[in-house]
Amino acid sequence: MIRAFQILAAALILAAAYFLIRTDYDDAFVTGVLGACSFFLSIRFTYKSRAPERTTTSDHAEDNAADQTIEPESDQ
């Protein structure tokens, strides 16, 4: 899914460049926006798949920090 969005983004950006060369600015704008949306969707799906991994890692780190006791400083 991620790779499909990346390929679609590249194809749409190339199509936008082609439309710019032909001076068809309306079509270039639309395909450029769709290419940018596809690119950002690929990034979103990349981070979404890693989210559970990050939360379990941060929960594990918080549990370890809570298990460690902090000794009070002694007055000398």
C-alpha cells in the first residue's frame, strides 16, 4: 500500500511536469495536488504502521522509570 502511493505520487508529479511543459496550468495544478496528496498519504501509512510499536516502547520505558526508586538526598 505504501509503495503504491509512492509510485502514484511519482507518476502524478511527472504528469504535472508534462502539463507544465504543455502550458496547461489547470491540469498541472490538479495533478500536482493529487501527487502531493498521494505522497503525504504514503508517509501517513508509514507512520501509522509504526505507531503501536512506538507506544509499546514508550510504555515500557515509563514502566521501567516507575520501577526505579529515587533515593532522597541526605543532608550532610
